[in-house]
Amino acid sequence: MNLKTALFSCIIAGIPLLSSQAQQNTQAPGPDRKLRPARVLRPSEKASVGGATVPATIIREPSQGRPIFVTRGETFYFVMDLPPSFKGDVGFALQHALEPGIQFPLKPKTPPTYVEQYFHLILEVGPDVEPGLYDMKVRTNTMTYFSRHSVKVVDSFKDKFRFVHLSNMNVGDLTAPEFDEMLPEEINLLAPEFIVATGDYTEWARVLDDASSWQKVLSYFRKFDAPVFMLCGSHDHEASFTRYVASKPMGLIEYGNYHGLLLLDHPGNPIDQDYAQIQWVERELKQNRMKRMNFIVANSDELGLLDVWRQRGNLSNFVREHKVRMYIAGGSTDWDYKEFAGKLDGLDDLHFIRTHQSSTCLRDRATGFSHYRVIEIDGDRVAYAYPNDTASEMLQYSIPSGRLRAYFDAPNDGTAGRIGVTLQNALNQKFDEARLWLRVAKNGSGAKPEIAPGKPVRILDAGDYWACEVAYDLPDKGAVRVVASTNPEDVPPPMPISVKLEGASQWSFSSKVTDFGLAYFECGVSPRLRLTNQSRASVTCWPVIRVNGAQLHADRSSISRMPLTLMGGESVSVPLVLNLRRVSPGNHKLQVHFLEDPLSRLHTFDVNLSLEGIASSRVREMAEMVEY
């Protein structure tokens, strides 16, 4: 158990703590940045909504907005209110968030403690619990209570992983009537370790004093297959945040060697006026300066915390010594490298990250397309700028929704004995170690399903079907096909042909125009694919070759026709003609599959594309931004 986290979160048994200023900020800020006061919802109260009442959260910690990470055999701190129905025997369990039929009991390690209306104790995660995302479940003789998506059980903490930032949504605005359902569908395909959401989920909740808005917000975030750490924004109903989302407005992200601080910092409640919170931040950073990385998450993009430290004259030293590598802020547009840039002077190792609107809301310079940002961590290196190959200006681009899709050929609900899915990535960025869940009906033999070409991570017994978590690498501007079936004949073996890329992997293109006006790019490099038949029998194959979203062809002067027929053990060298209609400078995957393979298994190779002669400094800078 992380005792420091427990002390911070539960030192007074989960009683909500708000600064006096935070308790009074309940209206969307106007130009004068003042907010109308409203009553704070106390733990024992319910919100009144149109004459009805909305019950507040019973389980206080862990909560959906402040989930925790634990390993098997580890303990964690648990706090809940004591409702009148809390009688008789009590059982504690983890219920799988994606497969509710899978549950594991939790073992109390301490006697229960009662403080006012709170009940708390320490619980142990059993050694048999499967890694995954779980709901916290408490059962009494009369009632069952849940804290959804609040516990993530992991085998171990990674040093190479991804997480996602979701920014302002302002749902309720005329241009954003509802949350964008495409976001969870796409982000789930990328399997982030966690998600940070920096607030302003709603447009009018604070003005209308609508505490019930949190029910809709939390329901939406349950569509994500990852723990979500939520902040409160100036448009959200802050007075009830500590009753529905988290027991404190501030919080921590503790993921192994990576330590995040969630701030209460928005235009109506700026952190530079909250001395107690600044002290807490500095205490946390001091205690965790030996971690591999610390990072800050806030709703406000005004970098008020840096102002405080700069006024003391120790900003650059403080940031470096405490390993503060990221400052993630909410916003409506991707950062243009100009706003507040002066506050970052001298902080070369600090990444300021601001993300475009995560909804269709047309606020500020938002485009009306929802965006999300994927942040890739590799040790102490960070990558987060999407290499937008249609960019018209210099921005810290995030990812537009609508370009990651899954096409299933059967219902993915456990009723089909065979299910296939094609995962399309139309983005100019690859994603390794992505995940998806496939559900396959059991057959009479009870055999587990076979899966190809993805890598099975775990196969869980979900009663009438198998729930299969599958890992796959998703190349840029390409697709992957995966099949799972309890009938081995549905999963054909790969073709017995090895593929090797010969020649340079650095491809520099120059601009050309045909005599009839067709513009294209040509590369003088002559790479080859060596295909080798590793079987004894002859094999006929037609290689399909793609890079940067375009299909490449063999040099017809050497390979006159397709398909190729290779005798047993024979090798053939296929020269490639590198002519493209569009070149996106940067790293890409050369992708090869065989037309005869029903699963289109990919052979991929790293290549780098560049533009010769016409590469502007802006293009080079944008290519560099996406490097670690």
C-alpha cells in the first residue's frame, strides 16, 4: 500500500476539503473572472434536480475520478459513507469493468474504523486477480454499492507506455449538444494505461447550479476502458465535485516511477491565490524527486504555478531538481508555441502540453472536430505532438477523431464462435502494443480460441464465452486484421515466405511533373524486398506493398508480372519503384502482406521519408516535434 497516498487522500476519512474560495466559485467566469457563490453539497446531502433527488456517491475512495493502480498482493485504503441500509454482513470485491461476470473477493487487512459518517479499512488484492480495470463492489444484506472503473490491477508498472489527455468539452453548448461517442471507441483501440481529463465537461452546470450533471459526465467516462483521472473546470459544478467525482479537488496519479499532481487551478480559482495548495504541490514534488518523472495536470493554461516559482527566483533549478517534465493543461485549441511562451523561458526540459477541444464545441479557434492527445512515455523521454501532414500552421497538434476504426464481421458479444475484425488507422502515426477485446462463444470441447495474427495477452473465462485481450501493432496509414475462433480451421497458418528489406531505409524524394501535368514525388534509392520460400513445396504469392498510405509496385523491368511462383527454398529479389503522389516527412512503416493470406498478416519495416530541395524549415521543425 502507498501510505503517502492514503494519508493525502484519507487522513480525515475522505471528508471533502475545499478552500474557502473554491467553495464559493460556482458560476462560469466572465471577463472579471468572478464567480457567483453557491452552497457546497455536504457528504450526507443529495442534490435536488427538478424536484427529484440524486444520491451522492457512497464509496468515497477509490473513486471513478480518482482511480488507483495496484499490483496483485498489494493493499489499498478504502473509505465509504455509512448509509442507513448498511447492515449485516459486508463483502468486498473487484468486479471486472468490461466483464462483470468476473469477480474477485478482497480481503480486509484491518478492522473497520468509524469516523463520523465514514467507514474505512485496508483491503488486500488477492494473488489470483487477473490484471485489468475493475469496479469496486461492496455488498451488504440489503444493498450493493459500486465505485466504477476505480481500480486498475497491473502485473507490473511499465517504463514504456502511453496515456491520453482529454481537454475541454463544454457539452450543452449549441455546437456540442452531446459527448462525442467516437472518442471512447477510438481511444479504447489504443489501450492507454490511463486518461487525464482536465475539466470543463459541461457548459452550464455551474451557472444552473446543476449537480446532477456529474451523473451524465461519469456515465460518459465509463465508456473508456482505462482509468480516468478527472479535474474540475470553471464551467463544471464544483460545489458537488467532492461528492460525485473525488473526495478532494486535488489528487495524485501514482504509476510506478511516474508521479502526477492534479491541481485545482482554473480561471475562477487560480492556484497562485491558494497558498495551501502550493505548499502541498511542493511537498509532493520534494518527496518524489527521486521518481523518474513528475508532472503537473491543471485546467488552466496560464501556468500560474510557474509564476509563483519564478517570483522566488528558483524556477529553473526547482523544475530540474524535482524532475518536473510535463505541464498538461486544458484548452480549446492546440498550443501555438506563442501563448504564455515567455513563462517557459529557460525550461528546456519542461514540456507544456495543451490539447484541442475534445468535443464538437466551436469555442475559441476549435475546428468542430473532437481531438485527443496521445502521450508516449519511454523512460524519461516524452512524445506527444501528432505529425499532422495536412498542417497549414505551426501548432502542437493533437489527434482528430474519426480516423481509427474497427470493422467487425460478427457480433462482439460472445454469441459467435468465430469473430474477425479489421482495424484501420488512417492517421500519420503508428501505435505499437495496442489492445482490443474479442469475445468468442465456447464450443463443446471447452478449448480456448486460437487468435491470429495478434498476440493473446490473456483469455478469461466469462461463462458462455471467452473474453480475449489481444495485443497488436497498428502501422501508420494502414490496417490490421485479427481473427479469433474456437475452430482451428478458421485461423489459417501464415504463408511460408520470409520477407526482408534490402537497401537504404532513408528515402529522400524530389518533386516531379509528367508531361501531362501530373505532380508526384520520386526517390532515387532502389530498395528491394527479398522473398524466400521456407517450405519444400512451390508457393504462389502476390505481395502487396504500402508506405505512407500509398501502394508501391515492383520494377516491371525486373519483375514482369504478378503473382510470383517460388520453388521450395527459392529466393527472389523484388526491386521497388519509389514514386508517391504525397510524401509526409518522418518515420513510417513499410507494410507488406500477401494477397493469398486471408488474414493479411503484415511484415513491417521502419523507413524514413524526407523531401529533397523543397523541405522548408517549417516542415523540418514539424518532423522534429514528434521525435522523443
